[in-house]
Amino acid sequence: MKDLTQNKATGINSIGLKVSAIVFLAVLLTGLTITLAFTTYQQNIILQQQQQGINRTAENYQQQFERQLQELQLKASRAQQVLLRHLMRSELPVPSVTERLNANDGSQRLRDEWSGVYLPAGSATAANSPELNNTARAWQQMMPLLQQEFASVFFMSASGYLRIAPADWVMHVESTVSATENPLFQLVAPVANPERALRWSPIYYDAVWQKWFVSLLLPVYQQDRFLGVMGFSVNLQELTQNRANLGFWSPLNRSQLLDANGQSLLVARQEQSLPMFSIYRAGGPAEPQLEQVARSLAKTGLSQPLAPLAPDYLLTVSALPTLNWYLLLYQDRRQLLAEQQQLQRQALLLCVAIALLLTLLLYWFIHQLLLKRLKRLAFAVDRLGQGLLPGLFLDNKTDELGMLNRAFVSMSREISDLVEGLNSRIAEKEQAELQARKLSKAVSFSSSGIAITNRHLEIEYLNPFLLEMLAQDGSQLNGSSLLKLFATDLQQLQSDISHTLEHRQHWHGDVILQPSQGQDEVPRWVTLAIAPIRDDKGMLSHYVATMQDISFIKQSQKQMEQLAYYDALTGLANRSYFRDQLRKAISMSQRGYYSFALLYFDLDEFKLINDTLGHDAGDELLIEVARRLTGRLRDDDLIARLGGDEFAVILSDIKDKGHVGQIAAELQQAFASPVRLGRQEVAISSSIGITIAPDDGIDEELLLKHADLAMYEAKARGKNTYRFFSQALNDAANQRLLIENQLREAIREQQFILYYQPKIDLAEETLVGYEALIRWLRPDNTLVPPARFIQVAESTGLIVQIGEWIILEACRFLARQHSRGYAVSVSINLSARQFNDEQLAVIIEQVIRRTGVDPAYLVFEITESMLMGDTDAAIKQLNQLKRLGVSLSIDDFGTGYSSLNYLKRFPVDELKIDRSFVKDIPEDQNDMDIVAAIIAMAQKMQLRVVAEGVESEAQAEFLKQNACYLVQGYYFSMPLAEQELSQLTFNIKTQG
């Protein structure tokens, strides 16, 4: 055996080295590219996540800050009402003065337990004047509730004196300070504040406390006479102390507060030489880029993009509109990405090392497993090319090279057999001619239709079975085009066949044969296969077409599709077919072919028709609705019944919203005329929700959700209309879901409390009862008003659990009042869901037994609208409640739709006049006449009358003159927590 290791390829000519070098470069470039791309992408993701994080943090701080200011404003407004009530009284006892200081400058300084008075020299107000005494009593009532919220509470009188708490202030204030000639007083005086609005002061310096403050200022008027300014000071450092928590979410967070002029609010800044009421002055942020942001905010606010001004920072700016401040929250990009850049360098070095290691391993494997054997085979091929038989040893392994070696050995053997092979080909040709004759007979007697055409598809032969299917004479069809055998309405298919044969010379599919004259119109489906016939040179000479009758299969498919994709009742498309077409429409819109609209229908009051006339009548109605809607749609539109009384329409190729609105209005005309169901004529209407793709989304479930939201908006707008989807609807739904989840948590964690508004008897000037009002106290000590969550609780059914808790807590409160000897009642509002609950009377009875209260002191308030639905069921529920011994009251009387005929049937004890009729007394004569009429009617029917919303002495006097003695409202007291009721000065009705 000859050694084949000679003439080896070496150096750069080695395939192994070339392949290894290519692999090394490929692996290295790929690794570097992937590493750079991944690390860059990761850095971008980190920047995006951090930007989103600071956006959320800034938004949360802005919401908390604004909520804190709103709470302070609410408390300040309530304190203002307390001051006004005391200023209107003239017979208050004189408070004791614990300290009196007559200064050398002629001013007087008085101090009692809760406040101090500063009377400058020459003041027109005497130290013992009634006005000073009244304000002192007001401060005694207010300060126990306000001292935790405000650094100081002051009243700058227009007559020149100043009352303030803490009282130490008046003992240290300089005599040059004027109660009226100062920027705080001038800010809300009539000249600068003709609208009498609440205002926040700029940041100013208090020389007594040597701190910076911002004050909430309210003008005080009595019968259009300006009395002075009431102020509530908040320490700037305490007001902004929550800003320190911004770093809790990320140690890289930095923040600054800026005012409207771009000044940085440095709350730790101390000044000792500034005069009283000096306005805050400071520069912008120390960092140059952030200073540019501050200057831009001072000039244009948030109207211009700010991020380009500070490229070295991630930042966001949130407006604090109440004080006209800005929160600037930012992070240093270099600190944020330092660790990522270090990891990037390490990853690049690792890629180089891995590429080098892989290349070395690959070169070793290629040399050991491939190159040695290829060299041996190449030498053997070279010998065979020289005409020498390669008497060499080639391995016979089972891999690809082994297969190549065996093929080479086999090829050398076949050369010797070439002549014998040619003889065999001659014999095979004779055998082929015999097979061709057999094939010709098989075609003639085949049970499939067979046609042979020239290369231009002109018919040359049709077998007998095909002629039978066509019911035509073969001589008439010879020379005509094969495509004329198919139905004329398949022109597009015929073009597709010609095009496909021109490029691929094969075609397969299902077609309909053209019926001959006199033949029935039932389509005859065949499966058609067209294949080329080539001559000995491989050139196309003819086509052969085979056809198999599949009409029965097509008919079966059609019946199955009808069952699978169409509604059995209306014949419309069903949900499955509809969603399939919806996905196709979405796909077409994504490719830019057209926009389409999705309309979601729901018949109004369909359940009522089903319940009253029966399900057969409901089915007839659905069939008629389907017929009417189908008649008003275009051929390209799809209508489907999704189930029950729900319908959906896909409007394809729409122009704009106006176009869709016209079609929706046209569809609603289908419901204009009533439908006769048996002997009844039923008026019908529908609510339609509309969403447009791809503008509103390109996801199937998302579009269905949007259309459903829009439909429910149409129902909420009074039904029998249509509404387009908007982002506001989606936001409202998400907000509603958030409140619902928070409500469930609030129920579990008992986050509710009850406030009680006193009910006053004007005749006896005594407190005779309370109305229980729910409040939601969140864990962060924020109060959520009922208007934000009661409607959600009502719609979700959570109001039943909340209502049970209210009844139990109110009864416990009533039991505590009775144990103290007070003969007061408690009014409890019932929701519609509660009132319709069959277990309501049982629940109330269990609570009465559990708490041991006297049911005669329980009053349950029901609105008119709750009684006007099913009046018989309402009367039944009212009678069950009356049997428990409780009283019943119609709340918000006059705003609903109750009639006297119904009113006399309801076993109620009390009418509650709605606040909307009371608020404009005595200015509105119509409201006065309505209230007087309600009082007179109630007295004739022997019903108690309660007026709510009384906010002035004139309103109380009018009600008293018209014999309405039971009243409640802010004039007497705002709703208070139970522990605050002891501060009321009313005489409380006692037992016995």
C-alpha cells in the first residue's frame, strides 16, 4: 500500500487553518455584536425603568402633597365657619385673660389659655370689646382640633387688632408690625380679592419664630362687611418633610422643590435678621443643567420639554398647582450606568477568550476527523483520473466520508458495467412502449375525468367519463380552451390557473364545472389536477388534467359549516365565525388595506320582554331584529349573534368616525318601528358601542373589551343611542376596578368610620337625633369622600356588606347614647341594593336584638327612586320594616318621581326635604313656595318633615315660621366623629 501522507497542504493553504480563522472571526464578531447589543439594550432598559420609577414617585408625591393641601383647606374652611358663628353672637361669656402686657410703645398684648391679642398703639378696638371676646371663644373651640395641623392660626382684623395662637407670639412681636399693612392682609383684602376666594400666601419669614412659613388665607365677611383675614400658617419644613421619603424607592433619587420663579426651596435655611413677613428669595439649583431647567420652568412652565436641557440626568417635573410649585426629581446617569459599563468591558474580554478557545478546539477536531481522510480520498481520485485503478485502502466508516469512499469504490466498479447497462436500456424501452399502450386503455376506461391538451391548454382528448360529467359532445369541445369547462363566475380562479401553469406548470385545486344548457343549476364540484407532459428532450408538449367529482363532499362541508359557524335561531354568524372574521379583519388592517369598525349591540330591556311575554316571544323578537339589521347592512359587512340579545357587526373599509356614526344611526332606525309578538306590539331599542381598528387597538380581546365599554357607556347615557370608545372610558373602567379592589381590602380591614350630623328641633332648641354618614379612612389617614366609592360599591354588590356594617355601628352608637340618658334617634341611609335584599328585615332585626336598642329611635331613609320601580315589592319591604318598630323616611323628597297616589300607600313616617330646595332660601321665591307646599302636604298627611342643608339663620327662621322644626345642616354642625360630639353646645333631649 502506498503512503498517502505526501504532498500535504501546509501553511495558509491548509483548509483547517482557513476554516479555523473564519470561525474565529465569526464567533468573535458575533459575540462582540451580541454583547454590545445586549449591554446597550440592558442600559436602555435600566434608563427606561428608572425614568418610569421617578415618574411614578413624582406622581405619588404630587398626589399626596395636593391631598394634604386639600385637607388643610377643608379644615380651614370649617374653622372659618366657626369664627363667623361666634362673631354673629353677642352674649358669649368673657374669657379669662391669663396675662396682660402694656408695652412702652403704647400697644396692648393680651394672652389667654389658647390665643393672644396684639392691639397696636391707637387701635380703635377696646381690650374688652365683644368682638375680641367672641374671637377668643372661637379660638378656644377651634384650637384643640387645629393645633396638630397648623403652626399658628391668626385673625387680622380690619379694625387693626390681631389674634393668634400660639399666644406667645404677641408677647414677642415688634410694635412696628401692623395687622392691616402687611402682605398677607393685602393679598386677600377686598381690593386685591374681590371674588372673596381662598388664597395661599407666598413663602414668608416670621421674625418671632425665625422660620419660613406659608399661610392659607381666607377673607371674613359678615353680611358683605369685610371683617378681616383669617390665616392658617404651615411651617415650610413640616409641609415638605415627606420629600425625604423620595429616596426610599431608590438611593439614587434626588429632588428639589422650585417655586414659580424657579427658586429652590431650601427648607432648612435659617435667617435671623430678616424683618417680619419678608418674602422668600433664593437662587435656582446649584447644578448648571438643573438651573437651566429651573429657568425654563419660570418662563414657560411645563409647556416645553425639559429633558433636553439636562442630558446628564434622568428627570421629571410634577406641578404642585395649589401652591404654584414644582417638584424636580432626578438621577445622575453616570452613577446609574457605572456598574453596567464595567460589566460590559468584562463581557467583551470574555467573548474574545471564548472565541479563541472554540477556534483551537475546532481546528484540532477538523484535523483529526476530516482533513487526513480527505487527503487520502483526493489522491485516489487523482489516480482514477489518470486511468489507473486505485488499488488503495479507503476506510469504510459509517459517517459521510465513509459513504463518499464507498460511493467512489462503487463508481469505479460501475464503469466496467457500462456496456452491459446500455443493452439493458434497450430492453427497458421496449417494455415502456408496452406500458404506454396499457396506460392508454386505463385512461379511456378510468372512473375519473381525464383531459389532454396541448401546451396552450387547447383540448385534444377527453375520456368518456369526463364527457358524461359534462353532458356534451366531445367533437364540439375539441380545440376549445380547457378553462371554458369551468364556471364563468370563477374568472379570478381561471387567471390564477393560467398564471400558475406559466410559472410552475403544475396546478391543483377545486373548481365548478360549467353546466350545459338544459342541465340543472346545482353546481358540480370537481378536484382538478393539471400536470405537464414532456417529450424526450424534456420540453413541454402537452398537459394532462384529471378531475374527480367531489360535489357530495362540498355539500357535506357546507352543511357542517352552517352548523359550526351560524346561529341556529337567526341564521346569522355565530360567535366562533365572528371571532374568526374579526381576526382576519385585524390582519388586513395591520397590513394597511383598510380600517374597520366593530359595533357591539345589546337590546334594551330584552330581559323584561322575556320575563313578561315568554322565551318564545323573545326568540321571535331576535329573529325580527336579525332580519331588520341584515337589511340595513352592506354586502361586505358581517353581522353575528354572540348570544342572548347581544349582536356584533364588523363594518369594513370605513372612511372616518362620521361615516361609522351614519351607519350606526341607520342601524338604530331598524328599531324605530315596534315589533308585533303575538297580540302584543313591543317597542324596542338598542345601545351600541363602537370601536375602530387599528386606531383603538389591534388585539382581538382588546377591541371586544373597548366595544363593550362603549356599549355600557351608551346604556349609562340613557340607552337607545351609540357611543364611540375613548381612552377616558378605559381609564374610568380601570379606576373603577382599582376602587373596587381597594373597597374589598377596606371591608376586610375595617377601614370605615361613621360621622354623625346632628338633627335639631327648632321649637325646643334641642338636639333630638343624628344622621349616620359613612367615611372611608385609608391607612395613610386620608378620607375618601362617599361620592367616589358608594356608586362602585352599589354596582358591585359590596354595598350590602358595607350597609350591614353601617347598621350595626349606628345601633351600637345609639345604644351608647341611650346609656348616657339621651333620648336621641339615629337615621340610617339604605342603598337600592340593600333595600331590594329579601334578607334586609332579618338583618336589621338581628342587629336590634344584638345591640338591644329601642327600634322606635331608628329611622331608615329611602330615596324616591328606590320606591318607584316595583311598587308592590317596595310596599311589601316597607311593611316588613315597619313590623320591626322602626321609622321610615323618604330622603331627598321632591327630586324623584313619586306621586301622591303612591305616597299615601307607602307606610312612611317622615319626609326629608332635599337640600337643593333649601340652599337658595330666601333668595329664590320658587324654592320657598315648594318647601312651604311640601311642609303643608306632610302635615296634612300627618308626616314628620325634616329639612336638610340648612346653612344660614334666614333659612332656619323661614322653616320655623312654616312649622318645619326638624332641621340639620352646616349652620348647626358639620358631620362629626363620635368623639367630637362632646364639643357641641346644644341641649340634648333626655329620656323621661
